[in-house]
Amino acid sequence: MSQAEHLGRLMSEIGPALGLAAVLEHEAERQWELVLTDGFSLWVDYEGSDDRLTFTGDIIELGSEASRNILVRMLQYNAGTAETGGVRLALDEHFHALQIYDTPVAGMSLDELKTIVLDLADKIVAWRGALESQPEATQPTLSVSSDEFLLRV
């Protein structure tokens, strides 16, 4: 089975395996949207040059006036790749906080893909909860525990 066939099979099986609302394929771009629930999706991009999947999830819009403390915490989180398993945070051009994760496709099983999707979804939910509850006028002190990392914002 070719790598393209393997990836196509994984993406066709992930929806039913997790009971996702939808799996939308954008063939020309080698991109899929995994719709977990209404308004909550993970985007999966395939990079053929190094046989890699990149998962991206929208956490929350921070706005251009995001507090320095939150931005510093996001950068500190990125520095802890040993603790996060390679999950990192970013801001897009609209100041949405994003979670990003890369992984090789070669040899990936459906169970491994399911674990990745569920773990990333859990982390997005934890980050959303932490960032949504932040009072703008004070320094955040909330701690949220999720899977393999402790998030202090």
C-alpha cells in the first residue's frame, strides 16, 4: 500500500472510529478538517516532502491586546517540548491562539491517530478553559492539569 493510500485509509477510518461529526477532505491541498463537534475542529495537513502530518487547532481569539503575561506563558510552554511531547502554541494573523503538532505518517496506526486526536482535543479544551477565564486587569494565577503537562497561566 502506498503512503497516499495509507493516509487516505486512516482519514476515512478516523471519523467513524471516534464518532466525529465530519471529516472534510480538501484533496488539492492535502488537508482534512476533523470536526469533533460544532465549532470545534482539528485541521490536518500532509507534507509529502518529509511524510509528515501537521495538526492545528484553534484555541481562542486573544486579540491584538493580549496580555504580555499570556504571551510569555505561551512561549515558555513552547520551550518545554520534552514535557509537551512536541505540541506547541502559536498566534495567527488574527491573534487566534493555535495549538500545533507534527508527526510522521510512516507506520501510523488508526489507534495512534485516535490517541493523537483525543490528546490534542483535550489540550485545546484545557487551554481554552484557562485562557477564557483570565481577567484582563490582573495577573493570571489559574492552574489547569491535562494529560502530560501542567499549564500555569
